[in-house]
Amino acid sequence: MSSAKILLAVVVPLAIWALVLLFVLAILFAIQDGTRRLRRLHQVPCFGCRYYTGSPYLKCPVRPRDAASEAAIDCPDYETAAARPAPPPTPPRFKKIP
């Protein structure tokens, strides 16, 4: 066999395996990046905030641009939903007759 055929018989399989390895590494890096982003987004406190409305039109009346995004992670206006003051008691519907 000529040296060109031997070189071709060695280089082509190595190139194919290198491409397969690069493809697998690209998939692994994409998975790692996705999990890192998900962990970061799970730190967004908006869903437990007093001001969060859940409406698709206006999620937060205090900071509408930052609502439910990474910019809201250190929101200075965050208040726990449980920290809401109790509503005032409703007046009776009927007056008592003395």
C-alpha cells in the first residue's frame, strides 16, 4: 500500500472520532450551562413577594421591568407575602336594634 492510503486510513477515522468527541462535549457544556441558568433563576424571589400579581400584563407594580427576571434577585422592595397587614374588619351589615 502506498503511504497516502495508509495516511488516509488513519487520519479519516481520527477526524471522525474528533468530531464525535466535539459534538458530545458541546452537548455536555450546553447541559451544564442550562443547569447553571436554572439554579440562578430559582433564586428569583418575586413569586413569594407581597407585590407580585401573577398577571401576564403587570407582574409587579413596583418594578415592572425587573419582575420575574435575574434583575429581581436583589430587589430592595421585596416583602414577604405573609408580612401583609391584616385587612380591617368589615362593618356589620345590619345595625343592632336596642
